[in-house]
Amino acid sequence: MVRPLSRCLASWLYTNALPSNILSDNEWFSGTAIDWIDTPRQIRLIYFFQIIKSMDPTPSTDKIIIDNKSFSTNCRQLWIMSKAFFASERQSKAIRLACILLALVLSVAGVQVLMSYVARDFMTAISKKDASAYWQLLWWYLGLLVLAVPLGAYYRWTEERLGLLWREWMAQHLIKRYFNNRAYYRLRGSDSIDNPDQRISEDVRNFTTLSLSFLLITLNAMVTVLAFIGVLWTISATLVGMLFTYAVIGTGLSILIGRRLIGLNYQQYQKEADFRYRLVRVRDNAESIAFYRGEKREGLDLVDRLGKAVLNMLDIIGWNRNLAFFTSSYYQASILLPVVIVAPMFMSGEVEFGVVTQSAGAFAQVLAAVSLIIAQFERLSTYLAGVQRLGMLWDELDEFDAEEDRVAIEGSQEVDEHSIKVSLYNLTVRTPDGLKTLVNDLSFDLRRNQSLIIMGASGTGKSSVLRTIAGLWPIGSGTLERPPLRDIMFLPQRPYMIDGTLRDQLLYPYHDQGFSDEQILEMAGKVNLSDVLERVDNDLDRVMDWINVLSIGEQQRVAFARLFLRNPKFAFLDEATSALDENNQEWLYHLLKESSTGFISVGHRTTLIEYHDRVLQLDRSGSWKITEGAELGRSKPALVYALDADKTQAGPLFNKLFGRDQSRKSL
């Protein structure tokens, strides 16, 4: 009923409550809807309108998969992830803490059983007005209480220590696998794994904490059943039979009522992560958003994502309410059951009054133990959702490892990482999904002191050639020879700026290369970073927000400083000077040619041609052409004309509307 009622509310809001100037979808999504928000009532209206407008009446595929996910798969994932920890290098410490925890569980349970017997005799002494027994049993009870307090405290302390150890190991293990085989790069295009950052941080913390919590609750439940079932049996076998029948029926009904919470909690993790990710994107792209004045559009998108999380949370709250109706009735009714059976026995003189209170206490203890699913269903649904998310990430990383091994053994692309040159022979470059071929049968050799520039229109696969050489795109055919990755270096268009000192920026990613401050400062000055050095008073240990402090041009010069300090055998530059003026570009390429490093550039500027020995021109058809040496000077005007003509090439939609000949008139 939630969705039909919500759509009725949406219809009413749309026609009656919302101003006419936002009834157009085009106006809504262009940002004009924000202009009229000036009262709390209007904020609430637009907020709920966003929630309902984003609803999809058709259940998503993800929800169906989650709801129907087999229990055996959850158990398998839980077993694999748990076994990995207890079989890891932390094994001895983990097992030691687990054994201490088990001993504390048994001790706490034993003290509770003793306290139940003391409490029974204590109540009997009161009913008989036996003063001496009363004081004696009171001191016994206080003594057991003094023993129970430190046992409970160390029980909690040991649980938290083991949970922290488990979280530390699991997060480190996933981080290692996340960076292995460039999984972090390949997961960007995964349809099944969203927000791996949240899974490694928050989901791991919740998983380890709740795993231990449920393990201890289960152990406590087993010990409680073993300890107190004998107490109940000595009072009445009928009471024991009624207890288990009541618990089995209640557990089945609670699963039937609350089973949908697992899927809803899974989606809540996802929607909260999407909302947080969007906030991070705004922070990381604040300058671009400010230039575009995109505050309204970004605000609408954030409200939309928040609305989806709130809507899903409303569903969770509703189902928790339904479950609470049942669990409250279940526990309230359970109070009467032992009294109904034992009270007649007391009134007929079969048992003493203390037995009545003991039976009620023991019955409550055992019922809570065997009703574990009922008592913990809300937390259990959240836990199982987290197990699914972590299990999916774990399985996906396993698949990446297996795929890497399979490609290495069976792949048609041969890679020799011990070459002293970069050589491509009949190399076919395809997109990661293997559906589109970008370059056919590419062949060329590049040695040290040689250079080549790749040019062509957008979409012809210029950067894709570099990705294939770097191993980011393993799909393809042909033969590739190159030095090991430690002897080559890639410079992207927008360099990566890390958190840390200026020294860390200039030496990234190899911070332990042993350069002196004088060498680093000399290289920074050589690539025209003198202004940056003046801003930090030549202090290489100055920590700043470098991604915002440095302009894109300065960041690109930092990348060249990294290149010259490292001095690799080969360098690959993907639009690495796009933000530099021509003087800085000319100087940096002059230094690069002097360094004897072989390099391949990707670029659109025709002024780059003069700094290279050869030009590789790519075409949208997948064909290619290399212009070399002496031919380069003679054919440069024609080459520039061909590149400029390719940039004005009309797309398929233009050709369809206006005809193919129209696009060439300007030429």
C-alpha cells in the first residue's frame, strides 16, 4: 500500500501544492525549482515531491536478486570470510582471544545459574520468615554479584579487542586485494559492485562487530539452554515442551513477517553510500561547479539522492513496526506461560513459592535463548545485508584474480616485460567489454632516445593504446613487448595530487628514492616551479591542499619533475602539456629529449609534432598510418590539414539530418 498511497500524494502535490513555475520537468531539472524555496513548508513540499517523483513503480532487478538470494550463499560467504581470518598470520592471537572469550562466556553463564538457585532459596526464606537463611543467602548473592561484575567487564573488553583485530586484518586484506591486479580500476565499470570504498570501511567494521556479537549471543544461548533446561525439567516437563513449541512457532512467524528487511537494508547501504559519494564529488569538483554556477542543479541531485535514502528508510521503519507488533505480543504473552503451569502446582502444595519465581526466571532465560532470531531479527537483517555486500566484493576480487591468471595462460595477447624496447606487432586494441575494436593490427618499434606522437580525432583510441600498453586493458590480440612497469612511467592529463608534503608530491609514488633536498629543489626549479617554491619558502616538508593550491599547469609541471627525478627508460604522456603555454611545453619536451628517455605522446596540438620523430595517425575506422623522419617535414602541412579536417567530421546524427555533403562545405 505504500507505493499507491505515495503516488496519490504525488498527484496532489503536483496539481495543488506546488507552484506552477515548476510543473514542467524541464524547469524542474534545469534548477529553476529552487528559486521559490523560501519557507519551511515549501522546503518540505519540494523534499517530498523529490522523494515521490524518483520512485519507480517497477521493482528493480537488484531488489529481486537480493530478496531471492539463497541462505546457502550467505552461509558460504560468511564461512569463507571468517575462515580466512582465523587461518591468517593473526591466527595465534585470534585463537587465543577467542578461547579467553569462550571461557568468559562459560563463566558468566555459570555465575548466572548459581545466582538463580540463590535467588530461589532467598525468596523461599522470605516466604518462610527464616531470618538466618535470609541473611546468609543475601551475602551469597552479593558475593556472586561481586564476581559477576569483573567477568562481565572483561567479557566485553575481550570481545572488542577481538573485533578490532578482525577488522584491522580484514580491511588490510581487502585493501591489498583492491590494489592487486588494478582491481580498483576495473571495479569502476562493475555493475554489481557499488561504492567499494564504503564496503571496505564501514561494511567491514559492521561485519566484524556484528559477527562477534551474534557468535557470542549464540554461544550464550546454547550455554543458557544447557544450564537452565535442567532447572525447568526438574520443575515440569510440560513447561519444557510448551516452551519449545512456542519458540518454534514464534520464530517461523517472525521470519515470515520480517524477511523483506534484508533486501531493504541492503538497498539502504547502497543509497546512503550514493548520497555520501555525491557529497564527495561536490567537494572534489567545487571549483568547476562554482564556475558553472551549478549549485541549484547539484542541490537538486543531492535532495533526490537523500530522498531515495529516506524513502527506503521509511519502508524499513514500516516493516520494523509490523515486526514490533508481533515481537511485543510474543514476549508479553510469554510472561504468563510459566505462571499458568507452575502456579497451580504451588497452590496444591507440590512446590514452594521460590520455585514459582525460579521457573519464571529460568523460562525467560531459555525462551530468550531459543528465540534468538525473533529478538535479533532487525539487527540480523542488517547484518545479512552487510554479509551480502562484502561477500559480493570478495567474490568479485576472486574473479579478477582468476581472470588475470586465465588471461596470462590462455590470452591471445602476448606480453614480454623483459624487452629493452616498446614493440607492438599486429596489436588489436579493443574496449574492456571486447565489443568494439578501436585499432586494428597496430605495429611499431620504439627504442630509447626515440619518440612518437599519437594523433587523431576523439574516439579513435589514442589513450586506449596507452592503456593497453600499461596493462589496464588486457583484452586484445597480437604481441606487445615492453620493459617492466618499474622502468616506464605514465603521465595523465590531470596528475594525481596526494595528501602530504611538497616532497611527497615530487617523489610520488616512490618516496624512498634517496634524493637530497638540493636535488629535489634543483629539479623543481628546472621545470619552472620556482613560484611554488617561493610560496612555501623552499620548505619541502610543507603540507598543503595541493590539488587546490596548484593550478593544472603547475600540477603538470610537478608530473614532469617526477618523471625527470625517476628517469625511466620510457615515458607515456597523455595530453600531459594540455594546460601549459607553448614556451613551457617546448622547454619540457627539450628536457625530455635530452634525458635519453624514449617517449610516446598523445595530443591534439599540431605544435607537438616538431618534438617527435614519428606521428601515428589513427582513424575512426580502426586503420592507422605512421609518418617518419624526413617525411615528417615535407608532409606536415598535409598532416595538419588532415587532422583539422578530421576534427570537423560530422557525426551520424548530422549526416542523417542534413546529408553527408553538408559537413564538408566549410572545407
